[in-house]
Amino acid sequence: MDDIINYVEDETRVTANFHIDCAETLMRESNILLTITLSGAGGALALFISMNEEKTGFWLQAGTLATSCYLFLITSIVVWKCLRVRPIFPTGNEPKHLLIDGFELHQIRTAELKNKQRCIDANRLRNDSVGFWLNRLRFLTTATPIVFILTAFLVAC
């Protein structure tokens, strides 16, 4: 029985570490998207201000301003849905939770495996949510030219 528990504990450790690594990767990817959208939004805003001072066509100014606002909106959602600090559960447990009087080692190890499974499930759900939003926001970022074109077209008409 100890061999089975040893094997399950090893696999549990690998899986828990995998989900922690995935959370770090998702955070890096979210930061990259944040940097890109902030740069684009700031650049579009600066371009709008420049065009406004030069009295460029209103349709061009409107399209540029709409693009900037759209990218700032995406940036806000990236921060809220992907980069907001949320709990992430550790791969191990504290000794004060493991040293339980009246329990045999086998009972503690079995209970700890159930606890680790709950932590793995919570981390997976967290990663699934961040990944879901990250994919959607990347897609929305690719639609930025459409925002410019539609706004410019509607204002020009």
C-alpha cells in the first residue's frame, strides 16, 4: 500500500507544480498583452492629440480616438480578468496541519492527498478562467482595425 501512496504523492506533486507553472505562464502572457495594448492605446491617443492640433479630418480623429478608447478598455479587462491577484494554492502543506495527534501516518498521507486534490482543482479552475479571458482579449485586440474603420466610416457618412 505504501508503494501506491508514494506513487500517487509523486504524481500529485508533479500535477500541482504543473498548475503553478501554468499560472506563471498565463501571468507572463497577460503582461505581454497588457504592454502591447497599453502601447497601442497610448500611441493612438498621442496621435489623436497631434491630429487634433493639426486640424486633420474629423473622421480620422474619431477613428483614432475610438481605437485608443477600445484598447484602453481591453487593457482594463486584462488587468481585471487576467492580472488581478487571486489565491493560488501551494503544492505542499504546513507542518502544523500535518502533525495530528491520534492519526497514523497512512491516515495523514491519505487525507493530505485529498487536500492536495482540492488545491489542484482550485488552481486549475483559476488557470482556466485566466486562459479563457486571455484568449478572448487577444482575439478582441486583433479586431482593433475594425473599430477604427467602422468609427471612421460612421463619422464620415
